[in-house]
Amino acid sequence: MPVPWLGNRLGLADTPPPPFEPVTVQGNRVAAVGRQYTVAPSGLFSSISVLGEEILSAPIHFRLVSGGQEGTFSSTTPVRFGPCVPTQTSWEGFVEAPGLSIRAQTRFEYDGMARYELQVRPTGGKPATVDRLSLLIPFRPEHAEFLHALPISGNFHNEPAGCLPPGHGVVWDSLSLGKLPLGNFVPMVWLGGMLRGLCWFADNDQGWMPLDGEPAVTITREKDAAILGLHFISAPFRLEEPRRIVFGLLATPPKPLPADYRQWNRGRQDRVSPIGGRLTSCEAFAPWIVPPKLGVMDYWPRNYDWAFAERAAQTQRKANTGKYPIGAALVLYHDRRWTPAPRDSSYFSWEWASGADGVSYPPSKIDCLVWYMSEWIRRGIVDGIYIDDVFPVPDDNPVTGSAYLLPDGRIQPGSAIFAYREYLKRLYGLFAEHRKPPLITTHMTCTLAIPFHAFATVIFDGEDQGRFMGDDSVTFIDAWPLDRLLTLDNAERTGLVTAFMFKGLYASRGRPEADWPHLVYRMYRSAFAIWMLFDMNSERAGLNYPPIVEAYDGPEVKVCPFWRNEKLVMVESVLPKAASDDKLLPNKVFWRNAELRESIGREPLRATLYLKSDRALLVLVNFLRQPVRGRVRLDLAGLGVPAERLGQVGVEDVDTWTHPPGEDIRDLMKSQPKPEVPGEEGEAAEDDTRDFERSEEDGLRLRDGVLVLDVRPHDFRLIEFRWGRQAVDE
């Protein structure tokens, strides 16, 4: 019986799908959307420019130590480029040192990923003695503020993501993360700044010399650089035959955000139908409400009856199920680990298998899944796909997967990053072939594998119930440290629409039902503060959030996040001294970077601005567990306020969030301690206090572009400024 899907080329177009752009080559420079790379004779990059800025402090290079002496690599030939087509190009580089040569064959793809295959050979007709062989990637310090690393096998909890540890010398190594039968290899390390970064990745450490006691990967901070070191050989070794080493490099962001990304997941079917609503799919075929994992609607329809699936979809599209109204997207659910293998698996299961909890994606499996997805889309049954549990899982298949056999016969697992990347790349191309928006959503809490997420469009972070204690001892602000959010949830740097999968049960579990409304209220207030601070595309269903925020969802709104708006808004906390009490600072169980945590005690406030032509919305968030008074100084001219209206800007507290019964927010504020202010400020401090007290009774006052506000612990203030003609007339 013929297999209709085997060997298909669905999703493999000759031109990149938007917003990607064709690969270009000029001399020894190669470019992908938003990035330009310069290739040295070695085949490695001597320069990487991302969004117009250089991120390397020096060329990427090999380091050799042989016989206790540093070896010097050189090359007598320039890099040789192969044909360049819109989707990819290739090149070959070569360097040699006494007794050793390295040939680098590279394929460069349209998302900016370079796949390197190294051939490390002894020369001179005799074995080479190698003490150490490393690949070194030097970053400019401002583009190495944050670190994200993933192990071969992990979960959704606490993978390294946050500020690069302080200090000089080796500040991080893979001994803290990698746990394998032999050695401590990790398959992905990303280093970056607020907007730009670089990801190194590999499926496995085949061709390396893994050791248990020596780090396979290190990050070293020097005066003018942070150096990522990949240590292929870390101890004296006799190289008698060629060794093959494969890895990838990808500068980030891999693609720009969709032009309408701010409308995604915000219920705006009129603007981005049908992808503006439902972005999960456990109820994709309601009113039948059957969990997809039971097989009624898996990666193929029940009994392979496509006509039934088409009828089900038509019924669902006409049904208003409340949370998912008419016009919301229908999204097929599957799990990265438990991708259903249809009837064809009776033959192919041997090729697709990868242990009890592993994952393997050989070409035939990708062919199969892409073909079925094409049918779902072609027939108008679904609009997208939701992939659950996208966290590190091992590939234990040494025959068709990315695992391999160690000399003693044990299996050294791989990560299957390249294969899974190929799967998502073909899915992304498939949507373009069917002239559909690429609605590819993943659940990736704590684990943003950017090499394959380059071909996703939406990520869900945040599903981690273990972070909450069932009482009010941990808020959302405690549970999700600021540096971790900056590392994984900055949509501008990832190119991914970012949402948070947060549930009220996280606040209420283990507590009497009577306490739930109050706990959920406080928890969601702290969560909403962060969502607004980062402009996350999180669902708001079930929240009594201030409706004013919907007026700032439109594409005409300019968002100025707290990490790059210092020219428009300056925030100063009025504190008598820095807070240092553990009870006041964010929870140190989760905020593990002591330097960042201590800095919150000095400056606990952060502000994000949402700008329209005649008004602006300010969200001001307090990261301390005590009330804080803040001075907010606005550059009114920079906001666009005409000169003749600088003294006529209207100010209003627009936080109308409904508190739960029995909890009057004004009484709650009065019962809380007043913010501490420095006594030496004397009259100025008293003026601030009087201004604030009057503002609570008579309305907020903006004086010379300065607003004084008190912010509750782990909470926010929401203030609108208006300077349009109508606002002035009022």
C-alpha cells in the first residue's frame, strides 16, 4: 500500500515565507532579515551586526593548546561560497596549526541560522597531541547581560534564564546543568542584551571528548568582553583520525514581530480574525469537549474521517462557547513528546521511537506530521497548531535520532534540536503555501529554545504551579524574577508574540474557599502589573481589569517599555534608605541574583508608557513589599504635547479594577503603613505628601511635568494623561 506522505516537500518553498527575507551574499558578507554576518577565512564569523549594532567584541575563533603551548591557526585561502538561493547559501573555510587542521562546511538559512560541520584532522601523516581545543565566541559586554541555557533533559522548572552572574573570570559553566552518562554537555546557550543576542546550539557532543570533571561549556567575563567557550577537547588527547563536530549559530531576534502582534490574543476579531481569540485547543471542537489526548481529534480525525472533521469544524465556527466566541481560531493540539503516531506507525515506529520519555524527529516522521497538518489547513478545519510541553527532552535513538553510542556501549542522548527545527520550519512554510497566517503556538515555560522557536509565532510562558505557596507569601512578582522575564519574555528580542499561562488556582490552592477571591485578586493584580509592564499578550478573560487598557490595544499605539523609555519618563523612588530587609525584597527562593534583588531595594519602581496621538497611559509598578512613593517626571514635549498645551495636560487615575466583596480598597490603603520618605527633604517631602493626599480627594496633579504617586506593595498604578483639544476643553 503506498504511503501518501512519505518524501513530500510540503513547507519547503523556494522563497522565504514572510516576514523572512531572501538570503543575500556580498563578498564575504551574508545577510538575513535584520542581521549581517562577516565570514572569516576560517568559515567562522568575524562580525555579527544585529539591527545595526555589532554584538561581537572580536572574531569568533578556535583556541588550541598542544604540548603545553598555544597553537596558532592560520589560513592561506579565502572563504569559498557556494550558490546563493533565496532560502540559503553555503561556504567552506579552512585553518591549520602545527599538526592539526579544521575544515568548516557551513549552511546558512533564511532565518539567519548557520549550521557548521567541522572536520578536525591530524596533519603531517601522524597523530596530533591536543591538550585543549575550544571554540571561543567573544561578546561585547552590553550584548551579554542575560543568559539562557538548556540541558538535554529537563522540564518547565528553573532552567537558567536571567542575568549573567557577576564577577570576573569564569562566571558560569555547564557543570551546574549538564547531567549525562558521560560529561556535562548542554545543547543550547544564548547570551544577549535587551534587544540583541546570539544562540549557540548542537544536538549532541559527538566528536568532542566528554569528561565528567571538566566543563564542556564556560562563560568567562573579562574587562571588555564576555566569552562563551565550547570546549571540544579539555584534557590531553591523541588525535589519530578525523573527528566530526556539528553545531549551529543563530543571532537574535530571528525575525520581526507581526505588524499586528499587539492585537493577538486580545479578543479583537474585527482586526485580526480569526487568530485574535482562541490560542489553545483543548476545547477546539466544543461542544463535544473531549480532551484531544483521548484521540477523538488528534493529529488525524477520528477514524480518519475527514468529512466528519469538516462538519465538526463548521459546527464549532458557528457556536458561541463564551470564552471562544464566533470568529475565534480553531487550533489543533498536540504535545512535543507525545505526538500521536497514526496507523502508519505500525511500520515506522521503530524509526520514530526514542525511549519512554524521549523524542525523536527523523525525516519520515516530519513528512508524516507535515502532511497531516496540510490536510487540516487545506480543508479549512483548523487555523493553527498548539504544541504543548516544549521543554528539553532527550533523544535516545542512536540509529535515526541524535543520540550516539559511547565507546563503552552506553547511549549518549541527543537533543534533536536540528530535527525539531526542521519540523517547525516546514510548518511555518506550510501556512504560507496555504495563504494562512502562521499560527504556531508553543507552551515553553522557562525553556525558550530559540533555534526552533524562530519558526513559531506565539509562546505561552508561566504554567508552573510549584512557584506558589497557597497563601499570600508569594505574589506573581515574587515568582517570576525581573531578569528572567527580560530574558525570555521580551517580544522585541525574540520575535515572538508572548503570553502568560497564569491561573487563579495558583493563588487559591490549599486555602479555604472563602479566601480565594482575595488571594486571586491580589495575585492577579501583581500579574497584571507585569503583563502591562511588558505589554504581554496575555488573556484577560475572567479579570475585572480596568477597561481603559483596551483603548491602548490598537496598532496605532506606541509602546515604550521600562527598559528603553528613559528619555520620556524618569522614575525616582522617594526612600529614606535602601530597603534591605528580606521580608520587603522579592522572594529570594526565585530571585536568585543577589545583585538584582538588592537593586530593587534601592529603586523598586518601574514604568511603561503607552502612547497615542493625544494621550498616554502610564503603568507604574512597585517591586517592594511595602508602599513606595515615586516621583514620575515626564518629558511632555517628547510625548507629543504641543507647546501651547504643556500646562493643560489632564491627569486621571483610571484603575477601576473591582475589588472582591468585603475588601474596600480605600480602607485597605488607609490601613497600610504610609510610604517612608527621607526626613532631610523637609519641606519638599511635606509638599509631596500634601500633593498626594490632595490627589486622592481632588484628583491627581501634574506640576512642571512631575507627578507624585504612592504605589501599594507588589501592585501598580494606572494613570492616563490627555492633551487633545477635547481633554483641554474639559
